[in-house]
Amino acid sequence: MRPRSNQPVFWLLFGAGGMLSALVGVALVFMTGIAAPLGLEPRAVMSYGDLHAFTRNWAGKAFVFAVISLFAWHGAHRIYHTLHDLGVPTGFAAKLACYGTALLVTIIAAEALLKIGF
Amino acid sequence: MAMRHTYVRSMDGWWRRDPYFLRYMAREATSVFVVTYAMILLAGVIRLSHGEAEFAAWLDGLASPWSVAFHVLLLAVFAYHTWSWFRILPKTMPPVTLGGKRLGAGAITGLGIAAAAIASVGLFALVVALA
């Protein structure tokens, strides 16, 4: 019997990240990267106080964690499969580089969010 | 052992041959930008956990003209990702039947894009209301 593939797990994370980024990616990029720096929003939405309070709340923490980690898993999986399409050998090294980066992003995000506290 | 010279077909630029392949590659390329944005946000959360002064430095970085220009590019890429994601969704999800009839590809794409519009406006309204 062939060993079971671990790809469904990565595929699930890819799908979840792809869906989340398709739903709210445009709004997030607009708010964090364009509207807030240019002062387009009615009030300073991205102030330290507001965002600190937001990430202290468990729901806010979960949202920020989901966005950062799932976006990373989505991208890692897609890049890994595109490497194959570009003729790059997708051995253990490529897998480690792609999924390892996503895992690292997940761990660092969790650590930073836990440090902010509840 | 004799050297074998197996023919290996070159993979250079295969995706430039056909507009269909080009669209496929454009779709795949969005992933690099999605990861980049995750990294930008990760940097922000790390700075946020380090206190007000460090977070202010991250905000200053976001306000630089290069950063704003890059985020305009990111906005276009994410919009393309949203569109292409719901364009291929009918092929990647299991078939849905409604009242005995299979939900068409156009309907799935349309519902997806509508959901993205509602989620985006909702998130924006929520953030503005909370601020």
C-alpha cells in the first residue's frame, strides 16, 4: 500500500487562505496600506491604542492570526506547486523552504499575539 | 556504465505559448504577493507587541511613497486574485445542486464575488464603526 499523502492538509490550508484572501484581501490592503497612511479614513483607524485593544480581544486576535497564517499557507502551497510548473525540482528542500516559511510565520504570529496578552 | 543521454524537453517559457497558460501563471503569481502581504502584517503585529514607539515606526514605513505605491500594486493583485479565485471555484469545489438542478459556473462565480464585496464593505464599515 502506498503511504498516505500529506497533501490534503496543505491543500486545505491553501483553500482556506485563498478563500479568506479573496473575501477580505482587497479591503485589508486598502485599509492598512493606502487609506490609513494617506489619512483617508474618518478617524485614525490604525492607531496603536485601537489596534492594541483589537488584538487583546480574543476575536480580534483570532482574526489577525487567521489572516497572517492562512495567507502564508495559501501562498506557500501555491508557490510550491508553481515551482514544479517552472521546472524547478520539487524535492524535500523546496518543500521545506515553502511550508517551513509558512510554519515559521504562523509560530511568530502566534508568539507576538500572545505577547500582546488578553 | 555507459552514459545515457536521455532527451529532456526544456521547460523554458512554456507558459508564454498560450494565453490560457499565461492566465494560469498570472493566477499562480498572485501567491507571491499574498505571502508578501502576510509578511508586512506580521512585521506590524511584531512591532505592535513591542510597544507604541516601535509600532509608530512601522506606521511611518507604511506612509512612505514607495510603500503606498506598492500597496496600490498589491490592491490590483488582490483584486485579480479575488476575481480569478471565484472564476476557478466552480471547477475546484464539489457540485452543488439546488432544487434538483446543478448550480452553474456563472452563478457560483457571481455569488463568490458578491460575497467578497459584502465581506469587504462589511469589514470596512466595522473598522470605521469601532474606531
